[in-house]
Amino acid sequence: MALTWLLRERSTGAIAAYMSLIADAIKLSATEKELHRLDYPFKTIPAMKIAKLAVSTPFQEKYKGIGSLMVEMAIQIAESCNELHFACRFITVDADIEHNKTVLKFYEKNGFVPNEEIKGKNRKTISMRRDMLFKA
Ligand SMILES: CC(C)(COP(=O)(O)OP(=O)(O)OC[C@H]1O[C@@H](n2cnc3c(N)ncnc32)[C@H](O)[C@@H]1OP(=O)(O)O)[C@@H](O)C(=O)NCCC(=O)NCCS
């Protein structure tokens, strides 16, 4: 179950990018919690996940920064949820390294850090998080 947002070019209606957002929760180690100055007595912490994100290839070639713009839009949506509807502390993503080996760099440039529990494991995706309050 997901809600998908489209970014369309005004003049042509073409879909430039899409992202799907879902509710999430993450477990962090004591060290990770410290890193985020998180004094929280529960094991799981509420989050919002970018479940899908892609920029259409012609638009990637035409413009720089659309993927980062979509991440910023996801953060704004989470901020408005925090103010009006429900609370979440992290934006999460499972970086798809199977299909895009270097995608981790894109998320790192956008303020995400890999979650400790999955580091070093041979996986198709790498779970990452971005703190909405503090830079980790
Ligand atoms: C990953 C994706 C969304 C990035 O979108 P984009 O519009 O190209 O990204 P931006 O222009 O905002 O890039 C921001 C920065 O990240 C870098 N970057 C973008 N994609 C990268 C990649 N695959 N590997 C390494 N760096 C990347 C850019 O060079 C840029 O760096 P700079 O600011 O130093 O110039 C896009 O390439 C895409 O749709 N890929 C296919 C689908 C995909 O892999 N989705 C993610 C699955 S989790």
C-alpha cells in the first residue's frame, strides 16, 4: 500500500519523476540513538519511507537536481504530517543497489546515512535514514 506522487512538466504534462511514500518504523542501536540525540524509551521509532523514487531518463539528462527535489518534497510532506496529522522522526529508504550500484552516493548527498544493523551484509538494498531534526 503506497501513495504515489508525480512531478509533471507543466508545458507537456510529461511525467518527470515519481515517488511512493508509506508509513514506516525503524529500530536503532543505542549508539545510533545517541548520534541522533534521541532519548526515546521505545525500540521502534516512527518514520516515513520513500518506497519508490525515479526520475525519467530524458529529464535526468535535461535537468540536474530533480531526484534531490523529490527528496525535499518528501521531507516537506513529512513535516506537514508532523504539524497536522501524525508524527515521524526519520525519512527512510531502501537504496536499491542491485539495479543502481552507486545510488548510495545520491542518498548520502541528500543527508541519508546507512542503518547500522545491515552494514556489511550482502544485500540487494541498503536501509538508510535521514533525521528530520538533527544531522547525524
Ligand atoms: C537515483 C535518481 C532518483 C537520482 O535522480 P537525479 O535527478 O539524477 O539526482 P540529482 O540530480 O538530484 O543528484 C544529486 C546528486 O547526486 C548525484 N547522483 C545522482 N544519481 C547518482 C548515482 N546513481 N550515483 C552517484 N551519484 C549520483 C548527482 O551527481 C548529484 O551530485 P552533485 O550534487 O555533487 O552534482 C535517478 O538517477 C533515478 O531515477 N535512477 C533510477 C531509479 C533509481 O535508482 N531509484 C532509486 C532507487 S532506491
